Amino acid sequence: MNRKTSVQCGLGAATALFLAACAPQQAAFDLADADDDQKVSLQEFERYMLEAVFAEADADGNAKVTFEEWKAANPDADPEKFRAPDKDGDRMVSPEEAEAFFAKQGTWADLFDKIDTDNDGYVTSAEAVAFRDRMAALSGTTLQQLQQAADQK
Ligand SMILES: [Ca+2]
Ligand SMILES: [Ca+2]
Ligand SMILES: [Ca+2]
Ligand SMILES: [Ca+2]
């Protein structure tokens, strides 16, 4: 994906990467399916989403996300909320801090559950497509909106 597309899509759309709003569905799915067994486990999903979200936010690619970078990718960013994952208080979020934060919040597990409609612990390409179609109505979907939608099920 080129820089322009990723800026237009914004951070919430890192989620949409998987849902193919910004990337060809099959390409995103194949990327997430690290062991190539045609299904995405929660572990694969978490790894993929973390990397996608982090790469999306880390504009200068130095493996640290500053609040300014976060805000650029996510205009509604709240400084208070940004501080939550920043465990060592250096005003930057490292991949490790992001991983711990998302794991604690259950962010990816909740989303994964929502996509894995037959609850077999794997997301198939068909389930990913079905989920994208369900979410298609929510244009400009942010991660927060996705979580809210998941909460309301
Ligand atoms: Ca797999
Ligand atoms: Ca950075
Ligand atoms: Ca930090
Ligand atoms: Ca499934």
C-alpha cells in the first residue's frame, strides 16, 4: 500500500486492512495467514493486526509511536488514552507496549470472536468476507466503532 492510501484510510482502517477496505481481501488474508493453512487463528490475527496498526501509526518507521504520530493517524486521539499503553512513560509507545495494551483490553480477541461466526477458533476467508459485508454499512469505521458494534451484539 502506498503512503497516500494509508493516510486516507487512517488508523481505524488498519482494521479495515483485514476487511479489505484498503487492500485486496485475499492479499490481506494471505498476509494474516502466516502458516498458510487457509485459516487465520487468533494468534495469527493478533500478530497481523498489531503489525498493521503499528505500521499504520508509526509514520517515520522508527518502531516507536509518538502522540503526534498517533494523532495524525487518528484525529480523535485523546492524550489521556495515549498514556495508557505507555508503560515506561517515555511518551512513545513501542510494539511491546502496544501488544501488552491490546492483549489487556482484549481488543483483538473481541474482534476475532465477532468475525469467527461458527466459533471454531479460526477465521476463514469466507468469514472474513461476510464480516466485511456486515461492516460495509459503517463507512469510515474506526476501531472504536468496531468495538462498540461488537459490544452491542
Ligand atoms: Ca493459519
Ligand atoms: Ca515513529
Ligand atoms: Ca513507552
Ligand atoms: Ca470460524
